[in-house]
Amino acid sequence: MESILVLTHGNEASALTKASLEAVAAGMGLASRLGAPLSIGIVAADGSAAASALASAGARLLAVSGAAFAQPRYATDAAACQALCRAARASIVLAPESARFARVMAGVAHRLGGFIDTHITALGGAEHVEVTRWFYRQRVEAVLSRAARPWFLLLDAGTHAAFAGAPGSAQTEQVAVELPAPHTTVTGLRAPQQGAQTIRPDAGLLFVAGAGWTKKQADGQVHTSEAGQIILEFLRGSGASLGSSKSLVDQGSEGQPVLPFLTHLNQVGQTGATPRHPKGLSTCCHGEEPHVVGWRFIGERRAISLDPNCGWTRGKADVVYVADAFQVMTKVNALLAARKA
Ligand SMILES: Cc1cc2nc3c(=O)[nH]c(=O)nc-3n(C[C@H](O)[C@H](O)[C@H](O)COP(=O)(O)OP(=O)(O)OC[C@H]3O[C@@H](n4cnc5c(N)ncnc54)[C@H](O)[C@@H]3O)c2cc1C
């Protein structure tokens, strides 16, 4: 019989991350389908405090705690995950594909003689576990199964609903970890300036800016700096994540007007990212196929475009506002500000 372990980690405040809670929900579903025992392992500065969110998960809770686990560090995280896997004797290990765990989990699988698959989007199978992932820039979807155990599976964020059971006091088994002599000391954190971070994978909304923001408008002029202000104000007011079309991010290298806060990391589409957000709003973007393929995992889609024949109106968006995005977004910003006030 399979034995399932979900590895989770805390954030700076020792609370479990959202991606960790998504992995917990995925593990609960798999364990109940297979009738397999479920353990949840926690890596955090205070594992017992983090475990309170899992009080109603109905799983065996294992934790490694201590200041060494407050920050991500390869040596300590790998040792912690290894100790948790050994304590749980798991045949299947699920973990969120966070920056912290993606870095260490292949190494942990190797140390335990296991096998790892990454970017898993779904777990299925009744008797044998089958997992789903995408290949070739999300064009091909494959269903995999493996006989090798332990089998490590890194789950893409946003593919499962996060576990949201009532918090309470939870019985946690503390697992001892033998730490190697430290080579890396974390001296502090350097975060991007407040508001400078525009890519927010956990945001409920993807806001896409297209090249139209920097094109000549009805008055024959470009209004790039006004466009930048409107977009940043909307991001601040809504907490949305910022995506872009290729044309807009390419403009910098072509000597055309640019929005300084955009990079190729913001690009959504065939040669860009395929983010996962429940909702998307496209503005000043034509909705051409190479861009819209990046919207594969966006649920509700709306677009604001001056062109009634743009790609969005051809079945690629649920609602299209044929309107001037400068005017619409200025009004939306005013409504957001009024609501905040
Ligand atoms: C191999 C290949 C790969 C590609 N990969 C990608 C990719 O990964 N991502 C990607 O995005 N593209 C990609 N492209 C490019 C893609 O085909 C389009 O050229 C690009 O998406 C166009 O960007 P855009 O819609 O922002 O710009 P434009 O085509 O210039 O459209 C701007 C739109 O803004 C509208 N507009 C202007 N002013 C306003 C206003 N005030 N209010 C409302 N609307 C306004 C205009 O009506 C127009 O529809 C790829 C192309 C190729 C060939």
C-alpha cells in the first residue's frame, strides 16, 4: 500500500505558505482515493505553530523546527526534508513547486534513492497513481505513472484549492535533524522596493498591458508616462499581477517608448509565461493567438480594446469592452480609491 507524505514549509512568520496548503489538499484527496495513510511534514522556524493550520486535516503531523529553518538554505532544507521523509517512510512525497522546495527536492529524492517529477498539475488514478503535467510550452499534456519509489512530485502552484480547515491545537511529532556544518549564513533579506514587484503568482487577477498603451492615441500623441501611472495605480489598488504582450516588452530594445517597470519576465504567451490566475483583464492588446495561448489557465477573461475586430472579440474573452483603456482604467482606479477611502 502507498504511504503519502506532503512536505510543506512556512513563510517568514512561520505560517504555512498558500502553495503548501494547496499541496496538503492534493495529498488529502490522493490519500482518501487510495485509502492510504497521510503524513504532513513541516519545515519552519516553529513547526508546532505552523501545524495549527492543519489541526483538522486528519493527518499525522511531523515537523522540523528551529532558527536554521526560518530561511531557505539548500543544506538545511535538504536535511530537513530528508529527515521528514525517513520519519514518514513515505512511498509518495508531494511538495509545492515553490522556489524553496524546487531547489532542494531533486537532491532529496536522489539521497533517498527515489525519483522525481516536476510541474505536476493533477493527481489521478484509482489503483495506480497517475500524474499529469504539460510539455513543450503547454502544448502537450501527458499522464505519467512510475513503479519507482519513493516518488517525489512537485505540484505547480494554483492547480489545487488550498486546504482551509479550521485552525486549532494540533499534535505534532518533532523530528530531529542532523545538520551538516553550515557553509552558508543568511545575513539578511534584500527585497525589491515596495510596489516594484509586479509579478504576483498568488494574485486573483492577471492584468495584461499591450502595446496599445504606448501607441499614438486619438489626439495624435503618445501618452506613455500617463499609461505607466494608470497601470501602476491599478496594480497598487487591486493587487493584480502584471502581464504583458511580447510587442510591448520588445519595444525597449527597438528604441520605442517603454514602460520602465516591464521586463520579458512579464511576457505572457507562446514564448512567454503561462500564468494561473482565476481572472484576467487584457488592456490595449490585440489578443493574437501567440499571446492568448499564454492564457490557457486563466478562468474568466475580459478585455478592453478599441478594435471591435481584435482577437478577444473572436471568442477568446468572455467579455470585451470596445473602449479606450485610458478612460476605462482611470475610472476603475477612481472607483478602487473610493472603495479604499
Ligand atoms: C513565434 C512567435 C511567438 C510569439 N510569442 C508571443 C508571446 O509569447 N506573447 C505575445 O504577447 N506575443 C507573442 N507574439 C507576438 C504576437 O503575435 C503579437 O504580435 C503581439 O501579441 C501583439 O501585441 P499587442 O496586442 O500588445 O500589440 P498590437 O498588435 O500593436 O495591438 C495593440 C492593440 O491596442 C489597441 N489599443 C490602442 N490604443 C488603445 C486604447 N487607448 N484603448 C484600448 N485599446 C487600445 C489597438 O486597437 C490594438 O488592438 C509572437 C509572435 C510570433 C511570430
